[in-house]
Amino acid sequence: MKTPPLLLLAALLFWGWQSGLLLFGAIMGLVLESSRFIKARWDLTGEDFRRLWNFSTLLALTLVVYVFTTNEENGGLNGLLHVSAVVAARNAGVSATTFLRWLPMTLFLFVAAQIFSERGAVPLSAISVLARRRRKGSVGAERHVDVSYPYFIVCLFSAGIHPNAGTHSYFWGQAVLIVWALWPLRSRRYNIIVWLCALAAVIGLGFFGQHGIGELQRALEGANVQWVSRFFRPRSDATQSMTSIGQIGYLKLSPRIVIRLKIKNGKPAPVYLREATYRSYNLQTWRAGMVGNEFDPRQSERNSTTWVLLPGRTNLSTVNIASYLDGWSQELSVPEGLLPLPTGSSRLDELPVLSLKMNKTGAVLAAGPGLVIFDARYCAGATFDSPPDTSTNHLDLAVPTNEIPALDQIISEMKISGATEERKLFAVQQFFAANFSYSTWLGPDKLARTNETALSRFLLHSRSGHCEYFATATVLLLRELGIPARYAVGYAVHEPSGHGYVVRERDAHAWCLVWNDSKQTWEDFDTTPASWVAKETKSASAMQWFWDFWSRVRFEIAKLRWGQANLRQYILWALIPVLALLLYQIIFRRGRRRRPQSKTGKSAAAIFWPGLDSEFYLLEHKLAARGVPRQPSEPLSNWLTRALADPALADLRQPLQELLRLHYVHRFDPCGLSGQEREALTREAKICLDTLSRMERSSASPA
């Protein structure tokens, strides 16, 4: 069923207005509606429509590659070949919406072909694989469909893919267009007043439903997305770290690969990748300290991908780091997360993020694409951490009062009162190495003493635990000895993979930072037994190879998604010549079918024109030989009427008229003849030819 006059023009204008592509909508609408004034039509076959449908599908795939590559927010045409990870990060959520917004453009050529075709409809087999399979081998007439109304619905749907500005222009616009489209289809059984009232009720319900959905959207937008994301995967928080100290059971993390490293300059890999540092401990939770520890934004260099953390550093080692940003920035509406950096990092290169912030405890917060791949330059020496706190709070020397008795008992056991700082550090390292063991299990039997804290039981009784126990105990013990120390979290790097290293979620680690007063810098100080790496590796699943393979696939997809690979450009460039070739075949294939007959007498059109094998042409030659030739451009029906004026052919008039009808169907109907009709054409034509031959022989014989 065709749409009412000018409806497609109005729908495309509405789509262009809502999508910011008004000029394109107007041009497409005028082309489609011009068919009401232009009478020229194309004789398109089912194969032609299939080619056009394939072209539209490939064009849609090209659009997917484009929006996957550029992620332009408004779906504009500028910057088609510009690939930028920063752009991808800024508009990460609009890839699908851009594709849906451009659907009317990708389907326009197919709809225009239907409107300007002789039949004005599309063979169902051209757009349905199932119908194509059912049609295969069938000799009946093929079903045709009109795609005008579906295209109208696509225009309305695509017009709704736009940012919610809080207005009702889209709702009322689509309401008017829907009423316009339904008006010719209204039931005549009911009074027009009843029809209008029912339609008004539906529109009213739709309006209030839209208002309710808008309120729900605003309520969801007010939710804390970062808080929700904590339920899906663990990640570091720059403000606090809730430890598992005191919890019963296994502490077991996933073998999922979260960071990949490539070593440059032939230097060894960094031992630790630090994400955050904390200063205040209470109730099994480490906190960075809210006062004076806010994040300060950093400015990138002119290339927008180089960020200097510490100026003036030389003789730097370089490591290439690939990590995910698992949080969410409500301010920029892009992924956000802490960067895992080697100790002593001073500059980050090839880091395409929108925002980079640092705090005074060495955390670097980046907002940008969900996957970042960058070069971190680092060396031993000063870091960008603030020096020890010298305010009245003395956060880097603070020890909870309920932990002091156990700490003092340990200090007494080590017998290092009055020793030098270097001697104290050595004694603490040896004390943990000689008397403690690593374990991820804490049984209930070790929690019997209710008057002690979990850390006190670890120091005095169990002397077995995971890295959070060792790091926390070491920080507080050093502070009790008068040495400034901080609690650091991040990852340990130890597992080679190919030409680099991989870091798994189970490699998450906690250790201590100690202040070296002579060098005026913070240094890593880890007392966790080295056996923890072997124990974590030993617990690996037998299916780890499969998860590593899946992690690699996920990583490569993320590189494409977040603009960290050049493959997308190659795909886009490869699709353009394919589209051009397909369009060339669609346009010029029909031209080849109309080529004139060559000098050799062989018609190139005979290869392409259907129906040229009709036996009626033999009858035409036979009748022309009787002295009634067909004039140039004379229709067969007119010529046959002249030929049958001969009284001798009176008995052949009805059979020849029926044969002419079958010939026309065979020659011009896209559905062609059925099997029985084709046999009838051959059989009856042979009978007529035999009759004409007998008549010639009888007229030629002497009386």
C-alpha cells in the first residue's frame, strides 16, 4: 500500500530537522515525491532489487565502520576519515545512535528504486532470505510488497534518535505524521468522530507515558554510576581502600588479564605498577585524607597526548602500558580510572585522554577511552608524591591507638630501640621474612580472641596472611618507629608473555612506601613473602589458556572500539571500492542489456533480455512470409490483427491470440510463465507452425 501524497517528503523533512540534516532530508523527499509528476519508469527485475538491497546493506555496514571509527556526536559528514581516540572517548556512547539516525539515508536508494520501477513494488525475495529459498524452484507468481510505509516508520524512528532537550517537538511532530499516515487507512465501519476520539486518547496516553519515561530517565541520571559499577568489577579508589583484613575465608581474585606491558630500550620491567597511596588507617580501611588531597588537573603538551608529571627528568626507562578505565566520569560522561604507573613516572606519551588529574599521594586519574595504551617514562629518584605530612595531624606517622600495644610488643621483640633508620628497616624486613608466611586463608580458629584487633592477631598469633596484612602492619610498625610510611596499592609485574608482560587481576598487590630522608624521596618497601607469587600462580585454573585467549580477543576488540588500532581505517577504505563496484554493476548492467545488435548479427541483448526464446517469433517469420511483414516499431497486437485479416487464417485466429498473450507474459512479466503455460506456448506454437506449413504446401501443389 502506497503512502499518501507528500507524506514521505514531510517525514524526511521532519527527520532532517530533528537530526540536523535538513538539507539532505529535503533533497531525498523531493526526489521521492517527484515520481508523482515524472512518468518515466524503470523495468527493474528481482535481481536488480537484490543488488540494490545488497548495496544498501553494505552501505549500512560502511556506516557502522564509520561511526565505530569516529563516534561523531551529531552524525555529521565532516571528518569522515578522521580517526581520533580522543573523539572516540568524547562520544563513546553515540556510535549506535549515529547509525540509527542515518538509516533513512542508507535505505533511500532502495526505496527510490521501488517508487520509480514499473511495478511500484519490491519482490519479497529481494529482501527476505526465507522468501528467496521458498521461491527457488517455484514456477508461480512471486509476491511483491510496498516498502513505503516501512520507510516512513524508519524515518520517524530515526528522527527520535537525538539528545533529549526537554521539548515536545518530536512527540507532536510524529503525532501529526502518524495521523496523516493513518487517515487513508481508517475503518469506514465507524463514525469519523469515534475514530478521532480513539486517536486522541492514544496520543494523550502516549504524551503522559513519554513524560513519565522522562522523569524516570532524570531519576536514573541522578544515580551514582560509579557506585553501581563497583558491583561489576573491583577497582582502586583514590580516596579509600577497604581491605579484607579480619574477614574469614579465602581471598581469591580472578585470573583475568587487566594490564599488558611491552618493555622498551632493553630495560627490565618495573616491579610494581602503583595506582593509589593512602595515609590514614582505621577500622580495616585505608584513606588518602580528604583535606589537601584533592585532584588537580594537568595540562597536556601541544600534541594533546603527552602529559608531563615531573619536568626536567632525564635518563628515563620506557614501558608501554595497556590498561582499562573501569570507572565513569559524570562530569565528562566518559570512562574514568586510575592509571597503573611505575614508581618514578615523570612523563606519559601517546596517552589520548580528555582529562588527567593528580593528587598529592601519587594517584593519577584519567578520563577518556575505555582502553588506554601509552608509554610511561620513569626512573629512580624523586616522585610526584608530596613529602611527609608535617602538619599537626602528622598523617604519615599516625598510628591508631588500639594497634599500639601489639606494635610495641613487636618492636620490643626485635630489640631495635635507638637503632639507625637503615638498621630499623633491615630489622623489619628480616622479622617478617623469618617469622611470617603468606596465606589467602583465614580460619575461624584464629579469631577467638575478641579483645584483639585483626591486625594484632596477625602480628602476635597467626603470623600468616595476605599482602594487605603485611603492608598495613609494616606501615604502622615503621610509623611507630618514627619513620614516615604510606600504604600503596596496585599490581606486581612478574609474568612474561611474548615480548612483554601480562598482569592479572590476582596480581593486585599492596605494599609500603617509606620516606628516605637523605634522598628526599619515597621508596618501595615490600615485606610480603615472595612466595605469594608462586601460590597465586599455583591456584590457576586448568582452563586459564582459554580465558587468556578470550582476554586477547576482548583486548583486540577494545583496541578497535576505543581508537587504539589502525585496522578500522583499512576496513573503511576497503569498503569504499566495494560499494563503488556494486553501484557500477547496478547502474551499468542494464545499459549492457540494451546494446544494439552487432555487425556480426549476434545481439548482445539476447544474453540478457528475457523471453527471446519464445516460439511466437517463429510464427511471426512464418506469417511475414505470407506477405504481411511487421512494420518497424509496430506492436505485435496490431500486426497480428492485420495478418489475421486473411480469410484463410480464420481457424487460427483464436489460437494465435492466445499465443500472443502467453508471449507477452513470457516476454515482459517479471514473474514469467508457469511451467504448464511455458509448455502450452511451445506446444500450441508448434501446432500453428505445422498448420501454416500444410497450408503453404497445399497452395503450392498443382490443382
